[in-house]
Amino acid sequence: MLTVAIIAAALVIRTALSEIRSPGSARQGWAFVTDGVAMLSGAVAALCLGAMGWYHAGYDAMAWAGLAGLLVAYLARRSRSTLPGLLTRPRSRLPPR
């Protein structure tokens, strides 16, 4: 459990230092929290990992599942913003009238 707290503190410190270097970077770095699809992906991952972890390891697994859910949400947001062509509908190939 202490390891999860240390990792979470390291993420907060990293965010604070990047915000000091370039203002506004924290808002961009944590934008996945406001993205519904990314948060749903993270919540599903955390729920599945938490259910399996609870059965095998108890309370400690819940903290790891929450951290893994945040990572999944971050990666889901990042992949959607860097690969927009793969996740959108193709435009019509008909010429304009």
C-alpha cells in the first residue's frame, strides 16, 4: 500500500514541477480526467482488476487497481488524441456539388 502512495506522490510532484516550468501543462497532462470515454475505460479496467485483486489479495489490490485505472484512462485519452484518423468515421469520397 505504501508503494502505491509513493507512486501517486511522485505523479503529483512531477505534475507540479512541469507546471512550474511551463504554466498550463498540468491542465493538458490531466485532461484525461474530463474525457468521458477515457474515464470509462479506466473505470472498467479498475473494476475488473479490483474484483480479481480483491479475491486474491484483499485491500491492497484495490489501490493498485485504482492506479492502473488512471493509467488506462491516461493512455486511452492519449491514443485518441494522437491517432484521430483511426477513430473517426471516414469522410465521404464524393466530390462536392
